[in-house]
Amino acid sequence: SVFFICKCIFTFSSIFVTIKKIFMKRSLKDYIIISLKGMAMGAADVVPGVSGGTIAFISGIYEELLNSISSFNLSLFSVLKNEGFKKVWKMVNGRFLLALFIGICISVLSLAKLIENLLENHPILIWSFFFGLVLASIIYIAKQIKIWNIKSYLYLIFGLIFAYYITTLNPVISQNSSPWFLFLAGMIAICAMILPGISGSFILVLLGAYKPILNAINTKDFFSVVIFMAGAILGLLTFSRVLKWLFSKYKNYTLALLIGFIAGSLNKIWPWKETISWRTNSKGIEVPFNTTSVSPLSFDGDSKLLMAGLLAIIGFGLILLLEKLAVKKA
């Protein structure tokens, strides 16, 4: 009926006005872009080897993300009591975090399965794209370091060696699902997730916590999920403050260290791998357990070198394009 149509129009208009009020300082287009960046972060964090922190950094929202997260503290309860929710929302940069969180959730719920299937069926091609993307991000971050000196290079080398060493570690076969272990795993993994170059999901694999967390989610074991999330929240609030302090006091050295982390992680996402040992998963299927990087020319099988090279160039070019767009906007 006409009444029903008018009611629908009024409802949608009210929703649009509400959204506009929530996102009034930045335009709605700006927040849609932030949500898209959140989707990219969520997709990256699903992949054991790519860090969502790297995506946040190259998309230009890393420091704002750190500042927003580190603004959460106990004093907010006092502000909430005396000045209300609106003041708290403003203090924590709620609009930005909400837009980003929406993007991450959309990505995890929709793109995670797609990426998982692509990694299973076309690993060389997908890793090639990520390799080009991450490689270009090193150049992008390096340009932001104003002064290169001996200390900068030492931090870079340390970060490179540390991250590379992590990528060579063997995953833990035995699984631990005790509450304290899940809490600790949440703290460590979330730190890696916001640290460019180190993959939080890969850290979970190394700790032997990746499977227990997935099982807890799939079986709706809310107690284990809540314990893990509690650890993640505590780790996030603590580590974000450390990173914020490092950026404010030693930005050049911090950037050099992060470049090292990202460069060292390239070993993990190198497209061509040779399986050293295998293991049987929960479905009784033989899957690679320990792998090592090899040259595409000595790869046992179809190296897909031409297509892999093209996708690596596309990933590399995507970062250069984002950089140019950022410069034009500035």
C-alpha cells in the first residue's frame, strides 16, 4: 500500500540521517574507504604469513589506529559518568574504529573462505600477488624515514633477522586448549596482528593455538573464544601504547625496525616452496608440515612463472598507485 511505501521511505531516511550524524566530520565516502581498508586488513590477517598491520601501514591509517586503540583507559569510565557517551565516543575516535571494524567483520565473514580456497587451489598465484604487495610496501615505508644512519640500519638488520627466524620455525603439532594458554596466545597473536611484517595467524600456528581457536569458533565454545578475546584485548591495549610511544619518540628507528620485520617475513610468503615433511590433519589428509623456499626454476611441478610474475607486478603496482593517490589527496 501507499502507507507502507511511505513508511519504508521514512524509515530509510531516518537511518540515513542517523548514519550521517554518526559520520559527520568525515564524509560518508571517507568512512566507506576506511571500511574497505578494514576489509583488506581482515583478509590479510586470515592468511598465515601476511600481517593486517602491514595493510594498515601502507593504506595510511596505522598511526591513527594506534592512537585510537591506545585512547582506551580506565579514565573513560569517569568521563562516561560525568560527560556522557558522546564525549567517550569522540575521545576514542569511535567513528573511525566503527568503520574499520565493520570492514574487518565483512572481510572475515565473506572473503576468508574465498582466500582459503584460493590458497589451497592456487597457492603460487596468490602468494605471488602478496609478495609483490609486501615488497612494494618496504619501499613505501622506507621513503618515510627522514634520516638514515648506522642505528637505523642496525634496527633494520635486527628486524630482518628476527622476522626471518620466526618464518623458519616449525609449527607445533600438539594442541593446547587450556584457558591460560588461550589467553596468552590471544595476547601474543594480537600484538603480531598490529605489527607490520609479522602475521598473527602464523604466530597462532607456531604456538599450536590456530586449530584450537578454529575448533572453538566452529563448535561454538564461547568460553574458549571469550578467554582468547580477553587476552587479545589486553594485549592490544598494552602493545598499542608501546608502539604509540615508540612512534612519538623514535619514529625513524621504529620505521627501520618495521621495514626489517616486513623484509624478513618475505621468506614466509615466497610463492615457491618445497615440502620437507608432512603431517596428517584431522580429516586424515596428508598436508605439508615443514617447507623451505626454493627457486622457481628448481620447483618440482608447474611453477606458473609467467602468471606469478604478472600477479606480483600487479601487487607491486597497487601499492605505487595507492601512494600516488595519497600524494594527490595531500
